[in-house]
Amino acid sequence: MQTVSVNLGARTYPIHIGESLLTDSAQLSALLVPLIQGRQVAVFTNDTVARLYGQTVYDALKDYAVDVFTMADGEAFKNLDTYRAAMDFLMEKRHNRTTCLIALGGGVVGDLTGFVAATFQRGVDFVQLPTTLLAQVDSSVGGKTAVNHPLGKNMIGSFHQPKAVVIDPLVLKSLPAREYAAGLAEVVKYGVIADHNFLVRLEAQTQALNRRDSTLLGEVIKRSCEIKAEIVAKDEVETGVRALLNFGHTFGHALENLSGYGVWLHGEAVSVGMIMAARFSEELKLLENGQAERLQKCLDAVNLPTALDSPLSVDEMLGSMGMDKKAADGQLRFVVTSGFGQAEVIDSFSDQSLKRVLTEFFQG
Ligand SMILES: NC(=O)c1ccc[n+]([C@@H]2O[C@H](COP(=O)([O-])OP(=O)(O)OC[C@H]3O[C@@H](n4cnc5c(N)ncnc54)[C@H](O)[C@@H]3O)[C@@H](O)[C@H]2O)c1
């Protein structure tokens, strides 16, 4: 087992990464027990994940009074109705401030559990047991918690750090192929924004990544968590460098919005968005020509989309990006790369250059 620390003063916590941590209840118990203050625990999960890994978690907690809150599976249920049902559940089961919530699942379960933990009795402890690649390298680390509002994703939320994150790379074996690839988009992003050598290693090992080689995945998850932890430690509530994590996301969110709910997985839209962001970086002469194509090859090789089936309207795309919640004070901001391994936020550029990139991209 390897451990990465998220250094946030009094809120510092470990990310434990090791094979079989979610199938070996003794190992898991040794990690969880020291974190639990009282006698009560609530496991939050969904049926899909509970069927696969629930029993290990219940066995690991056999000395506690364990209540299981099973939510419906899917982004559509990361909402206020499920939040309300979770609050009712904790009240009816008489949980008190010493309770510990355990999020067992992907980013949907993790985000909802985190927000319930942030607000139940003004904040209780929670632990993340992420089971998708996206959750393991991204959503379980950093303390962003939220539910969706009908008018906007993640609009109701708060920052609330977990007590620990426990990651078993072997659980990725059961993940559907598209979900697995979507997580790889965020992994490649870390290489692009923060570690050129990491990107080079990913490019060289796409076949092993596609095989879900668990030794390689353990290393890849660790490096991804290290990069995210380092950025979060510098900027816990996103007033500065944490925005670099949004590389490809401004374009990606616009694609998601314009294509309609459920067409793209988030990581798929981010994959295409990263190509756009790299091409924009080339257009601005920050990135050497040919690097966007190099990134495209890497993303293609791990089965991620890098182009659109049918072109979108440039004007609609621009409009959708202006609406993006990451546009500060009406000023459109973009994360660009000035050479793989580094990134920066820009808010001054010519509209023409952005239009040119989008037009050329949509023309294929
Ligand atoms: N908090 C953050 O910082 C942050 C960052 C990025 C994304 N997010 C959020 O994360 C959510 C997306 O998370 P996600 O991509 O993990 O999706 P998800 O939670 O919907 O999981 C994807 C699917 O895989 C299933 N699943 C989970 N683990 C499995 C396993 N090991 N084997 C088989 N099936 C499994 C789930 O039941 C689900 O059907 C979005 O709501 C997004 O807003 C949050």
C-alpha cells in the first residue's frame, strides 16, 4: 500500500492506494477503525457498487452499528430529492455528530455523500472509497462536494474534506469501458498541466492502460493524486492555481451543454475539450505546433473521443462558453498550456483567434 498526503493543516488527510483494499475486509478495517469517533456509521452507495464491493465494507465495520443508504444509480439522482432522503434517513436512524459517513461508489455517490456530511448537524466526518477511475484520481480528492440544481450542475455544494480516501485499483476491472476511458482523460490532463515526464510515460504505456494493468494503474493513480493534492494544498477553495485543473473543461462543458444531457460522459467531453485547448494554445503561440496532434494521438490510443461526429455552430459554442460558471466577472478565462507539463490561466486574447480555432476544429 502507498499513501499520498493532502496537506491542509488541521484538515490534512491520507489517500491510501493498494490492491485488494476493497476485497480484503481486514485490511480495510485497519484503515477505517481509527477514523471513526462513535459507534454509528452510515455507508452511502448504490445498488451497482453495493453488489460488487458492499460486503467487504460491511464486514470491515462489523463492530459498529452500520446503516446503509442506497441511492439510485446515475447523475440524475445527484439532486436535492436524494439529499433530502439521505437527511431523513440519518435523522430516522438517529445518527449524531460522532457519526461517520462512508461513500462507496463513483463521483456521484462521493459528491452527494460529501455534501450530506458537510451539512448534517453542521458537518460530520466522512471517508471516500472511490470505485471509478474518475473518482479515484479526481472527485474524491480535494473536498468539493455538491448536488445538482435543475438549472445547473453542482450548483448547491460546499468544500468539506474527507478524513481519508481509500483506493483499490483492482475495482476498476469491473468498470464499464466508457467510464474507464473517461477517467483516463483526467489522468492525461495531469500530465499536460503539471508533469511532462508523466505524460511521456502514459503515451508509452497506452496498451497496458487499456488492459487495466493493476500495477501500472496503482502508479498512475498515485501520481495523479499527488498532482491534485499538491494543487489543492496551495489553493483549497479555488481562488487561484486550482483553476488549472480545469484545462479542457471550458470547451468540454460547452460541448456537454450543446449536445444535451447524457450524450457525452464528462471525461469524454473533457478529452475533446483538451484538444481544443491545446489547439488554442498553439494559435496563441504558447505551445509548439504539432503538440495538439500529439495529445490527440495519446487520447485516441486510450479510446477517448477527440473529434465531433457532426460540427456545432461556432456562435453557439461561444455563447455556451460565456455562460460557463468559470467565467469570472463576465470575462472569459481559459486554461492554456505553454508547453506540456505546465499550464496557465489567460483572460486576454483576441476573439478572432478563438473563433479561428473553433471553426477549424469543426471543419475537421
Ligand atoms: N468533487 C469533485 O471535485 C468532482 C470532480 C469531477 C467530477 N465530479 C463529479 O463526479 C460525478 C461523475 O462521477 P463518475 O464518473 O465516477 O460517475 P458515476 O458515479 O455515475 O459512476 C459511473 C457508473 O459506474 C458505476 N460504477 C462505479 N464503480 C464501479 C465499479 N467499480 N464497477 C462497475 N461499475 C461501477 C456507477 O454505479 C455508475 O453507473 C459527476 O457528478 C461530477 O460532477 C466531482
